[in-house]
Amino acid sequence: MKYGFIIDNRKCIGCHACTVACKSEHDVPIGVNRTWVKQTEKGEYPNTRRVFSVLRCNHCTDAPCVEICPTQALYVREDGIVDFNNDRCIGCKSCMQGCPYDALYIDPETDTAAKCNYCAHRVDIGLEPACVNVCPEHAIISGDMDDPTSEIAQTLSREQVTVRKPEKSTKPNVYYIDGDEASLNPNVTERHDQYIWNSQSTGVGHYAKYAEQKAKKEYDEMAAELAGSKIVSFDPAAERPKTTVEVLMAHAKAKRVYDTPDKGILWGWEVSAYVFTKAIAAGGFIVPALIHLLGLGAVGKDLWLATAGISLVFLAITGILLVKDLDQPKRFLYVLFRPHWKSWLVKGGYAITFYGLTLTIFLAATWMDLETIQTASMIVGLGLAVIVAIYTAFLFAQARARDFWQSPTLAIHMLVHSIMAGTATILLLSATTSISPDLLNWATQLLRIALAINLLVMIVELTITHPTDDARLAVQSIINGRYKMLFWVGILIAGNIVPLLLLSTSIIPLPAALFTIAGIYITEHVWVEAPQRIPLT
């Protein structure tokens, strides 16, 4: 048994009855949608056409939202319906990053994730989903695709159908008859917030906190651009400028007329900062442990206490940032006590927990000069530190909606950043802590090598042939778009080239360490945020 949908675009009239029925059936708040009708206009007057496409959860056979969810709040039923239990949801937004179809949202009333669940409560008693019942043109067909006598199975056998983003290999179970590329492919049309009938353009749920400042910025920009225009009526006294159908029809290429509101940046500064603090927490232990175990220099008791102590402090900050990013922070322990072991968020949570315990044992053993326990905990801590350093790369890889994060070099990228952070920490500590010349020399050499490798990894990440438009658009925004100044000045020059020059010309490496630390943070900020700017629908 496998339930699915067919959307017949030949019949859809864009009446939004499905959206209204869904909202009524599930009491969906204003500003978010479980199903919606995207409208796209093509051509140039008088040769124009409007295309309607019903969008929703695709109830994928290989559902990335289920795989990445750390608490099994999302699950696949035996009948193929992807359902959710908001009592288990912690509001981490991982499912939203995993879904290539932008089907999930954070409910502003419950602060938990929600989406189309195929009206599972209706299916269980033999009824069809509410959207199917209300559609006046029978443009939505539902049913068991494994039943050869069902209408959906028979329609699939005789009609040419398409799905959204087949390259994602999610095996979606929502099929489109006469699906139009301009509606189904988000990169064909530009996404903006000035749609007709759209009063929800400032965001809801997790993004609502940024709504006021976002609305003011957009208002100021449009005021400067549109004041005095003859085709747009602009009322300075109004809360927002008035956008007319004539404005939306001004361009000949395919354009969006109506779409669901943008959810904004899902993983914001908290996640960028957490990746940064995690790099320091891991690298602060990896580097001195490697130097000690390889016999490259003597790591004194004071330096061990300082580096392990800094690692523990930054690990605690990492945990605080992780909890702060949750929309249900009181449920953060669900990651440990209600784990879904396929999610790398769970594996990372346990790695951080055990790493913190090992650091505590190591600090105590070092303080009390218990060499056996110190050595054992050092070896265990080194392995856990490497896992802590790189696990986020595998978590990002599970976020299959963000193509740029699927880079095979991302784990190396994060491990190198941890080594850079660890060596920079030792160089900074040299100003206040007694460090042997050999150890200081090896730390300086290691930072040079790490900076060179980091440059090479970035070149590979940005110049390799990217298989999808989304990945290419993210690279374009980093190199030539929104983030170009941060990349060229903050990351490339200040964060990498300047430290290399300082290390080669100065016997006091403190400025190089400071530039390195700043470069790491800017890099994490850009690498986390840029892919989230690419629209999914």
C-alpha cells in the first residue's frame, strides 16, 4: 500500500479551495500553508499564460525529513504517508533543511514543525483528504497507487506525469500531469515577496522575529525605487507600498505571481556561531594532543590545563547555542533520551556529551597528576574531538535541500578549521602561558600548513563542477553576489592570506592567530547562510 497524489494542471483553475480546505481542516495559522497554489505567468502581452501548480509535501518514499529528524517526530506510516508527532518535535528545523520541496514550516502557535500529512485522520476512517473533496475540477486525485483498481493507479498508467526535483532521489509520490517547468523549478522564476493578494510577506514562525526589521528595510528600499513611478501607486502614509498587477506583468520572462511566503534563514547566526565555537572546542584539544603523542614538543601542565579548559568552555558555549537555536528549547534533552540514530544531530549530541565528560576527567587527572588516567583520557578525547569537529559535515549532508552542503570536502573543511583554531589558541596562549620553543615552533608550522590546506579546500569547494543549479547559485552568491565582500576581503585576504604573510615575516604570531580566528568565523557564517538563500519552491 502506498498513498500518493496526482495534480492535474490541465484542470486546476487556481481557486485556492484546496488551500482553504486544508487550513480549515487542520486549523493552519495565517501565513503558513500545508498546501498552496503557486501561480506563474509566462509570455508578454498579449501572448500570456498563467500556470497554476498545487504544491505540498511529496510524501517521499526516501524522505530526507524523516532521516534527519533527531527525535522521530517525523515518520513514514505503513501506507507510505509521511506523518508527524509534534509532541516529540524540538523545533530544530533540520527537517526543513532536509526537504527539497519547502513543504515544512514552524507553526507559530506551537513552535513545532508541521506539514501536509495527507489528512491521515480522514484516511484512517475511509475518507479522502479535505483538498480532494473540495476541489471543484477534480484536479487532485488521491489514493493507493499499489491498488490497480484505484483511480490514481489507472491514471498513472495512462498519463505522462512528472515530479518535482527527481534529481534529489527522494522518490516523491506527488505527480503532475502537464507539469510546467516554470512552476515546478524554482530557479526558472525569481522569488520575491511582492505578490498579489499576499499580505504575509514578512514571515511567520521562526522567521517572525525578523519580520519587523525586514518589513521596514523592504519598505525603505521600495520607497526609494518606486516613488514617482507612474505604474505603481505609492502612498507614503500607508504601512507598505501598493503593488499592482501591472508591476508583476512588466517583464516578458516567466515570473511568479503568487507563492507561499519566504521562510527566511532557518539556521541563523546561532548555527554559524556554534560551528565556530565547536571548531575551537575540538581544535583546542586536537592540536596539543597530536603534538604530545607525536613527540613534537613538551606540553606542560599549565598549557594542558589552559587548552583543555578553553575547549571545555567553548564546548559549553556550543551546547548553549544549539539549545538557543531550538524553537522548543525546553525539549533539548529529547535528542539524548528520544534519539533517532540515523540523524547526525543525535550522533553529534552524544559525541559532544561524551567529549565534555572526557575533557572533565582529563582536566581532573592533569590537575592531580594522575598520568595513567591522563594518557587514557587524552587518547579517548582525541578521537571524540575529531568526531565533534567533523560530524556537522555529515549533518549538513543530510540537509538534502541545500545542494552546496553536499560537498565531499566539507568534512575536511571542518577538520582543518578545528586545527587552525587549535593552533591559533596555542599561539594566543603563548602571551600568558609558558610554552617551550619547540612546541611554539611546531604550532606555527602547523598553522601555516593548515592555512594552505584550507585555501586549497576552498578552491576545490568553489571551483569543482557542481551538479545542480542550486549549488552553482550558492557559489555565485559567495564569489560574485551578496557575500563577495565577505569572501574576498574577510575570508580570502584577512582570514588566510594575511595570516600566512604574518607567519612568514614575524616572530610574534599573535596577530596571525587573531586574523585566523576571525577568518574562521566569517567562513562559517557565509558557508552556513549562503545556501539558505536559494529558493526551494
